[in-house]
Amino acid sequence: MVTVAVYLCMVTAVYLCMVTAVYLSMVTVAQSLCMVTAVYLSMVTVAVCLCMVTAVYLCMVTAASPWLMCECASRARGGWWRDARGRRPGAAGSLNGSNPAPVSQREEEGGGRDLYSTKPPPPRTPPPPPAPPPPRPYLNMAAHSKAIPHSCYEIGHTWNPSCLTSYLQITRSALEESFKIYAPLYLIAAILRRRKLDYYIHRLLPELLRSTSFLTTNGSLYIAFFCILRKILGRFYFWTPGFGAALPASYVAILIERKSRRGMLTLYMANQATETLFRMGVTRGYIKPIRHGEVLLFCMTTALFMFYFRCKDGLQGFAFTALKFIMGKEEIPAHSLVPETVYANNEQNLKRRVESSRRLNLIALTKKLMDRICKDGPRHRCCKHYEDNCISYCIKGFIRMFSVGYLIQCCLRIPSIIRYMFTKPSQMLSLFYNKESLQLGAFLGSFVSIYKGTSCFLRWVRNLDDELHALIAGFLAGLSMMFYKSTAISMYLASKMVETLYFKGIDAGKLPYFPHADSIIYAVSTAVCFHAAVLEVHNLRPSYWKFLLRLTQGRFRFMNRKVLDVFGSQASKNFGNFVPKLDPRYTVVKPELPIEFS
């Protein structure tokens, strides 16, 4: 029936179209419009009627489906023909019989229920309610309020029962690793900044020793306050082994560092703490992660950065210098002061020199061809890239930053590959054929090309150059992070943007200035990270956990986290069944694995 309805609808539509075409050729325009309207209304009416017929048909099929199902089931069990009331010939109560069949027999023949009975069906048993979810250990506030009587030797410095000896061991390891970290860092920074000889003689070593002392103090004072809090309180609480011990240690340490570096360190640790708190919220079920959230955050951050980069006095310092290197001076508004006539004169002089030369080798021909391709193309009058058209301008930006990203990743892999230079020379090929190098190059190259291409497109569309174009171009350029997803980069740039907006608010007089705010934020952020390193290692960024292991020469993993599971934070989740061997002479609670003395 549905097929017939569709067929009739098609025939009606074709017929009405033919009639309309013939009639339109015979009447005036006004009459044609009226006729088309009438035909359209008639077609709508026919369609509505067909829909109503189809709906009635479907309702009839739906209503009769239970009877058809029972009929098919009963015929499959007991025969192929029944009368109008569902009875077989010759059966009791049928058309050929005298007595009706009993109800039980009719129920059996009808599939378990009498279809003609007025008795209501038995009520259905409701399904059992779903079982409640198991309690999450993170939400157990009673566990957080507990206290354990173990000593600092049983929980913290399990490798040595003496607090003083453990403090000296941590200080020594932190001093060695801090010097190894800061020595090449300061040397490379001095070379890149082209420092003079006076800096290397008088300032390099004091700055290096001061930063080394800062990092050493941060690591050594943590274990000191760890033991001091245990001596004062007499037991360990949820907050004491991590946050409580790291907070005063971090505040004292940051006061040793130079003021010019406190802001950068505060920004870095605030980034680490924010990511750690986010992971804690996801683990506890408070926060639902967003797919490709780091890419979305990067898009919004780069949109604001590029907007302030285009504005006058928007960015200053390292951020402005870095974006100028990445994007080029063509995107800076101050570059528009360079007149276009200067380029025109240079181009005319170049043409004269080329025409005067009689001998052209292959290199000159190639260069001439590339110049023609790059310059002889569409370029809007508002575009500042005078030496290139818009297409070659984007392509050159991609090639340049792709090469930079590729070389940066290759240089970062040199220390891990150089040890295979003599033992496995074939491993040297992985330095150049590496997936991460290609991904970083594609990320930087596409970021620059998308931004420049979008900016040129908006200049062509709006016929002007506006700072608001940077918002759209920067957001679209942020999609390039799909090639090289990095939560660390997104979080760092977001933290840097918050810092920039805060200082702009202070300069405008709309936000208050808090003295020593950088030191306080650094101390709180570092305490959060240390707390996660003790009680929730699985929520800490893996790179920061490796840094803590390097700073303590692996002693951070020897903490007795099995005992800390009583606080409900799954402290021993990533450590399996590790239980340190303890000397029972220095323990408060009988150890699970005591040291045996011969």
C-alpha cells in the first residue's frame, strides 16, 4: 500500500508539472503565478492525504501485530487453518463442534493467554533497581581525617633511620643535580644573548651558584620539615607528608633566587599545579575532560596573543621578541611605516642589473624564475610583504618554521642518540627519520602559514588591515596543534596570558598589586605538586616526577606509600606491592618486612 501511495504521488507530481508548463505558455505572468500557487497547494493537499493514508495503514498494522504474532505461533504448533475465532476444525467449541473448549485449553492453544477473555493480564514484575555505585575512596572524608602513628623513618627516609644523615644525603644529591641542570642552561643563555667578557668573569658564576642554592634548598628543606612536623605533631595527618612539609620549604627557597627569575619560576610551577589539580578533579569525578581540550585552550590563547602582538604596546619583552621571530616583521603594525615605493625602486634597479648582464648561468635563471613566481602574483595593497605575493608569503612561512621545528627536535634527540654512535651506528638514522621531528615541524609550519593566509584573506575580503583580524587568524592557527598535541605548551601559554592580562590590569589601575605574590604563588604551587608526588603520583605530570627522582637520585620512590593508602588517595597505585625493609629497632609500628640481623 505504501508503494502504491508513493507511485501515485510521483504520477500526480509529473502530471501537475506538465499541466503547469502548458498553461504557463498560454497565460500572462500574473495568471501563471496564481496557477503555480494553486498547483502547489493541490500538491500539498495530495501529499497530506497520502501521509494520512499511510499513517492509518501503519496504525492498523501496529494494532494487528499482536494477533498476527499469536496466530503465527499457534499455527506453527498446531495446524494451518483456524476459523474466525481462532479454533481448529473439529475442536470443541469450533464451527463444526458442539461444546466450546475450556479456558485452559484455549490459553494453551492461544500461546499462554486467552485472546477472548475479559480477565486482565497479570501485572508485570518491575525490574530490580540498579545497584548503587561503589564508594570512591577519594570522596571518603573520614579517611582524610585519620592519623597514623608511624615515624618519619617508617614513612619518609626509609633508606636511613637517621634524620640528619638523610637530610645531608638529600642535600648532596640535590646540589649535584642542580649544578648539572643550571650550568649548561646559564652558559647557553649567555651565548644566545651575546654577553660580553665582563659577564663571564664577574656575573656568570654568582648567578649560577645562587640558582643552584635555590633548587638545593627547596629539596633539602622538604625532608627537614617532613621530620620536624612529625616531631611536633607526634603523628602524620593527610596534609603533613606532602603539602605541609613542602610549603615552608618552597617559600624559603624562592627567597634565595634572584627577583628577575621569580616570576618565570612562579609561572612554571603554577602551570604544573593547575594541571595537577585538574587531574585530581578528573580522578575524583568532579571534572569531565573535554576531547582535544588542549587544542581548544591553545586556540583561545593564541588568539589573544596575536591580538596583543598586532596592537601597539600590546606585548613586551620575550613574548614580543619570540612572536616577531616566528611570524616575521611583516605582521607588525610599525612595519607599515616602510613605504612601498622603496621596494618599487629596488625592484627597478634589480631589473636593470639583470637586463645589463649578458651571461646568465643556471643559478641566476633559477633565482630569476623564483623571483617572478614570488612577486608576480596577487598581493593586497594593505599587505606589508612587499617582496612576495600572498601565496608565496604563506608557503615561505611554512617552509621556514617547518625547518626550525624539525631542527629543534633533532637537536633535542642528540644526547640520547650520541651514545649509540660507536655501538649501533644505525641508530643515528633515527635522528633524522623521526616522527616527533616531523610533527613539531608540521605544527610550527602550519601555525605560521594558517595565520598569514587567514590575515591576507581577511585583508582581501574587508579591504583593510585591522588588529581584530589577528583574533580570527590566531584562533584558526591554533588548530595546528592537532599535529603536535602538548598539554604543557597549552597550559604554559595560558598561564602566561593570565599573567599578561593581570599586569595590564595593574597598569590600568583596575587590579590591585600584591607584594610578594610571586613568592606565595610559587610556594603554594610547589606544595601542591609535592603533595601529589607523595600521595597521588598518578595525577602528577610524568616529566615532573622524573625531575624529582633525578633531584633526589631516586630516593623519592622509596617512601612507604603502602601505609599512606589509609588516607584514601591510592598512594601506592603506581608502586605495586613495594614495602621497604625497615630496622625494627627504630620503628613505632612493627614493620611488615623487618631487616634481619645475623
